[in-house]
Amino acid sequence: MASLKPPFSLQTRHVAEFLLPFPTSRSHSPFTSRSRDYRGRTLQSLASVYPCSSRYRRSHPKRLVASASAQPLTGELVEDKLLNPSTSGDSIRRRFLEFYAARGHTILPSASLVPEDPTVLLTIAGMLQFKPIFLGKVPREVPCAATSQRCIRTNDIENVGRTSRHQTFFEMLGNFSFGDYFKQEAIKWAWELSTVEFGLPAENLWISVYEDDDETFAIWHDKMGVPANRIKKLGEEDNFWTSGATGPCGPCSEIYYDFHPEKGHLDVDLGDDSRFIEFYNLVFMQYNRKEDGSLEPLKQKNIDTGLGLERMARILQRVPNNYETDLIFPIIKKAADLAYESYSLADESAKTNLKIIGDHMRAIVYLISDGVFPSNIGRGYVVRRLIRRAVRTGRLLGIRGDGVGNLEGAFLPLLAEEVIKLSTNIDPDVKTRTPRILEELKREELRFVQTLERGEKLLEEILTDALLIGLRNGTVPCISGKDAFLLYDTYGFPVEITREVADERGVGIDMVGFDVEMENQRRQSQAAHNTVKLSVEDGAELMENIPDTNFLGYDTLFTKAVVEGLLVNGKPVGEVSEGNEVEVLLNRTPFYAESGGQIGDHGLLYVIDAEENKEAVVEIQDVQKSLGNIFVHKGTVVKGLINVGGEVEAKVDANLRQRAKVHHTATHLLQSALKKVVGEETSQAGSLVAFDRLRFDFNFNRPLRENELAEIEWLINQWIGEATLLETRVMALAEAKKAGAIAMFGEKYGEEVRVVEVPGVSMELCGGTHVTNTSEIRGFKIISEQGIASGVRRIEAVAGDAFIEYVITRDNYLKQLCSTLKVNAEDVTTRVSNLLKDLREARNEVSSARAKAAIYKASSVISSAFTVGSPSKITVLVSSMGDIDADALKSAAEYLVSNLQDPTAVILGSCPDEKRVSLVAAFSPGVVKLGLQAGKFVGSIAKVCGGRGGGRPNFAQAGGSEPENLPAALEKARDELVSALSEAT
């Protein structure tokens, strides 16, 4: 398959071991043994661990960290290598693609890291973009292809930097055959590429094959001449590729490079990553696994391969790990500069941290470039987690601020610039998105630094709680695994730092519980990121015999067509009668299928008899593309009977089509207006073109101002009024991009594309339907603008008939309001402002009266106070205050605490109405010093009333929904308060 098995060994090797069998004069300094020591510091000094490492302070005692003129050190890093241009990462990529191009393969571009496949969160393998072809759902456009695919995998993130070859971002070089060639050619070319093109010594190459695949063994041994003792037969777990419980599968064969052939051939373990690295994997996709587990031969045998670019670069560049190749090391070098580190002199811990940064920065930059922005869900969480790990790791290295003197700055943008410099031959579009990438990184890093500071406070609370619980129970205080994981995952605290700070306070950590939480997350990550599901669906055999649908909808809304197939509940049928839902496949259609954000057309299908009567009618409510370019018309038979092979008249609802056209063209105008008003760096992140509105998601880091929204509306309505004719043409993709056409989010483009242009305003690649003249849009109005995720905003708007309807509806609302307020339209704002002012004053008067009544009532319950403890006397007052509201209850509690002698603890409750409970806890300074916290105490009591709450250590409020339980809650409060205070004194 197009993926390499991850290593699991964490062994560390000396650099020199990797240089064999190649001779080299490069010298390496041995690892230094300097260690980090955070012991003896208080929690308050934890912040100093992040800004500046102790190692740096020892080696550069005179450096002023805050000096604005400070510059990174240079000249101390790993010795500059005279890299052979033919072994550079860019050269390896180019040579691979040229090698297969010379053998009839079409070079295809890398797909986005955001896959079209909804079953996969991110692009994890080179084969992903070809999945529909492998399944036979879409016809092949070329017989064989080669790619360099950008990939992301995070299921083994904890091993990044610690092993020689784990990465979150990597490039997978792949050659693919779609029923063209098979095992013999794939093996022959892989061997030729490895030994001739890249010049790897044949005696250093080992092969693995599936234990039952005698054919592959014979090709390697008899045809390629690989000795039998260097071909290992492995079981299904290692060398049989499956896509899941069912679906396409087959044996695979891998090529390993042996760094130590002098160790011989006895008891060889190809999984020993101190000796071997797997760099090429060939999957022979030849079977379909059925539900009963049996294998049946596929009609079309395919080849799916993956060669790890970074792994091959490591081998050819003769470096000890993937990170020290020219693909990653410049990023590491920049990070070392910012940390005032020397990579070659750094201890193992620092080297690991630098490798983590080098790896993560590539993943972060390419994810953001492909439109993935930090958030707390899905792909956004992946990039947020990587950013936080990079920030945390950089601060452990001693990078403070931007690393060059600005303590309020961010250092990730400086590292991102290095990644962008290296991106030219990986993804040239990255450079054009530089401003957006750097701004997003800066904002997310600065936000996370604040989170780290909050984490320090949380750690202090957790330690205090652990000490109190240990004191009460007479046990060794311990931080739970869940809390340790929260600090790690949410606040960026390495568990090692948490452990050392806890040790200083005599507190342990439940590492077993921590490992359980970590394993749960890892399992979820693997399930979400590392599975490519392939399956042969019901009806697939039917689809094989149906040609692509001929779409006529750009030029007509009516056509006669032949029914090629009918589906009911996904199953093929011969006919469908009145009252049943149906999916209709036609040989040609005027109906637009949902694509590029535009929803599918609505309309009717008629079965006409010889007398031109409507024998049957199918109402179409949706049209989708399925299995390539086959249009599926979804609807209901409202009259008669429809048959496969029959002829129908297909008619699109013209009014709804016009509404969609208006909104689609308006979406193009909106994108252009956004770029003019708020900046060219804005880009589309999603869209919806519906009959009643349009929705446009775009990447931007703040809400739009009122004047900006007004300017956008004005621009669009000006373009509408200019009555510009649209130009639509089909051209080569490369030509369209050169002309400046913008690609629509989520669209997949072939070698030829449709370009829709509003001359002088907009030019986009788009397969949607559009107006002929901008004047057809008639008017445009933004109805909302809001944030939907970190760095992503959404505009909803209306145009055409929907715009007219919106204006009329709003005008009716205004007329009703004018009638109610008995004012003219121009006076509505003033009248409403005056009413709100009067309402606020009335509320303040009522609130003041309630507070006075509550204080009066509080004075009457002072007599119920009692004291606890000896010899210190602590005043305790727990009471119900009837039906006063939460604000009045707060005033009463404040009055009581201020009028009773310190130390005092007050718990009050009330039922403002028959469905609500209010609770308040107020502790004087003397009670807080004893270790009691009002926020935690009142939250526990509120649970009795079906509620929750919290607040500061000295004052907190809570609510509930079970008034009948208030007496029990107050009784619990009294008992627990007396118990806690008695123990504390």
C-alpha cells in the first residue's frame, strides 16, 4: 500500500552507526551529558522553565533575555554538509517522478491534506485520491500514474523525535496501476529505481513477501536475482494489505535498506530499526474480501505503492535519521538559533525537542495552507494540538517571545518562514498563502501562551487539593491521572514537568491513570486518522453497466431522456409505482447535481404516452453525483408507474434554478468584494448556494466591522448595477491558473476546467450555474456575519427574489413596530432607546428595593448563627431566605459576612419561583486561610438540587432546578461545613 509500517523500537544509536556501509569523513561530536534540573524551584518559578532553560542560563549567564538587540548565535550547529545535488530531497522527488513518467505513467499533482473521502479525517496515504478508481466506482482517466503526495498521520505522535523515522507530515512517492501492469513490472521497476536510479547497493537490500505469495517470491528471486536468504516471508499482519473487514485487498512486498550488512543473515529481524529501514512498499490489490471472509479475484488488478521521500533522503544523504535531511534540518537549525542552541552539542533531550519542532512545523504550515485552522474539533483539533506541542517544546528549549528580543512576540511564524522557503517543489501555493499562515500562527501561539499561564494556576489548585485530601485521609497526596492528562493535553504541561513540581511539594502522580487517558486518546486518534475504508456497495454491479450522465443543464432546462436504472433503498429494481420514493438514473439530464456548494435542482420527470398524456409523474427533490459522473435524481412517484428503459421528459423548476444561479454568481462577487475590502489573504473555506440564500465561509481572524460590511454590500450592488455580461469558457487547468482564476473550495478539477468570469471583477474555476448578466441579480443584502471556528467567519446573504422577499418582510416588521410605538420610521431608534433607558432605571429601582428587603431579612436570621471549633471560634450561618432572587440573595450574604466577626462562613438558599433554586456561599478571609473554598463548596451542595455552580474561594453562587430539595441541600451544607471547619481547627 502507499504507506510504510511505522517502527515501534525506541532504541537510540550513535551517529556513526548510520554511516556504514558508506565511507564518510564527516565527524560528529558525542552527545553531551548535560541534564536539565528543575528541582528546588517553587511553582511560582515554573514560568521560568518555559521562557528560558537552565542549560542556557548556565552557558550564557550574561545574556539579557529581554534585550531587544539580542541576536541568535550562529556557527555552532551540526557541521554543514556538502550535499550532493542529486541526493537532495527535491532531486529525489523529481527523479522518482521522471523515472515513472519515462515508463508511461502520468504525473498527477498531490491531493489536498483535506480529503474528499468523508471516512478519513486527513490524507494519510498516496492512494486515497484513487480510492474510487480502485473500487471501480469511477473510470480510470489514465492507465497508470505517479504522485508525490503530502500526508499527515498523528496516531504515533508521541514517537516523533524519539525514533529515527516517525513523522506527522511526510511525502509519499507512489506509482499506481489501474488494471494496467501488475506484479512483475511493479517489482522490476522498484528494483531498478532503487539499485540503478538511486544507486543503492543490491547487497544492502532485503525483501519481505506475504508467506503464501509464492509468485512474488519467485519474481524477486528468479527474475531480480535477490538471494533467498535476503527474502523474508511474513504473515498476514505484516504483509497482507486490507482496507477493512471487507473490500479490496491483497498481498504486499516491502524493500528494506540494511545499514549493517556485516551482521550477516542469521536471526535477522526486519523490525530492528537500529539496522533496517523499510522505504518502499508494493501492494498487489488482487482480491475482494466478502462478508463471509472468503476472497474472490478482482476483475481489475491494481498496483498501489508508497516510497517514503524522507526515508530515501536519509539513506542517500547518509544521515542518522529523517530529521537531519535537507527536507527538515533547516527548520531545526532555525529553531536551534532561536533557542541559542548548538544542535551538534545539544544533549539528547534538546535534540529530541528540536526534532519535534522540525516535524510539527511542516505539518502545521501545510495544514493551514490547505484551509485547516485551529479549533477544538476534527481537523482543527489536529492542527491546534500540533501548534501547542510546538509552542510548549520551544519554551522548554528556552525560546521566549519571538526568540529575537520581543518578549510579547511569537516564534512559530519565524519557523514557518523556513518551512515556506522549502515548499516550492512540494506545494507552490503555500508561498501565496504566507500572510494567512503567519497571522494564524501568531494569534494561536499568543493565545496558547495565556493558556499555559492559566495551566500554572490550575496546577497550583490541583496540588493544594491533593495535599488537603491527603491530610484529611492520612494518605500520600497524589494527583490523579485524569488531572495530569488535563494539564498535559489542554494546558501543554509535559507530565515530566508536572511530576517534578509535584515532587517538590511531596505529591505523587497516578501514572497508571495518566497512561490510561493517553491510550484512550491514542486509540481515538488511530480510529479517526489512520483508516482508509474501501467497500463494494450494493448496486455497484448495476453502476458498472451505466455510462456517465450527459449534463445538458447549462443550455436547457428540458430534455427527453432514457431511464438507465432505478433504485429503491439503494437496491436496483425494474419499476417503481405511485407513492414510492425512488432514485432515477438517466442517460442525460438538464438537472444540476449538487456540487461546489450549489444544491441540486428540483423539478419533474414525465412518462408520456402515445397521445402525449402524462402517464406517470416523478417529483424530483434532489440530485446528487454518485460513483463518478452518474447523476442520481431523488424523488417520489406521485402518479403512475416508471420503468427501466422507458423514456421520460425531464423538466427543471425554472424559478428555483434562477434563484440558485443568482446566489451562485453573487457568491463570486462576494469573494471578490471581501478581497478588496479586507485583504487578498482572505480565502474561501466553504459555501452553500441555495434557493433562499447563500452562505460563504472564509478565513479571517476577526469580526468584520459595520463599515466593512456596508462597503462590501455597496461594491456588490454597484457591480450588479453595471449590468456586466458573464463570460464562460473551458480551458486547460494550467492556463486557467496562469490567468488568475480562483479555485472554489471543495472542488476537484481535471485537466480541463470551466472558468466563469465577471470581467474586471471575478474569475473562478466553477462548474455551477450562473446568470448571463449581473443585472439579473437585482440586489444583494448581507443578513448575518459571525464566527464559526477559530479563524473562520461566515456571511449569509440574499440576492434576487430572495432579496426582494427579505426587504418586503423587513419593511412589514418596521411598519408594525411604527404602529405599536406610534412613531414614524425615522423616529423608531430614538423611541426604543428612551424605552430601554426607562426600563433600566425601573429595574435598578426594583433591584435596590429587593436588596434592601433582603438585607432586612438577613438581619433577622443573624440570631440563628452558631460557632464551631476550639480554641478558635468560627461563626457559621446556614439559612433559607424564602423566595428572594439571586441578586438579592447575594446582597444578603455580603451583608452577613461584613457584619459578623471574622472568621465567618455563610450559606444561604432561596426559591425565586417553583422551578428554580438559588444558593450562595460567602467565606471571610479567616475561613479561606483554613483551606475552604466557597466555589467548590457551593458546587457540591447545588448537586442536591439538580444544579451546579462555582466562583471565587471567598464568594460563589449556584443554581438548581429542584426547589423541593433545598432543605436537604442546606442540611448537607450545615453538616459538611461543621465537619470541615472542625477538622481545620
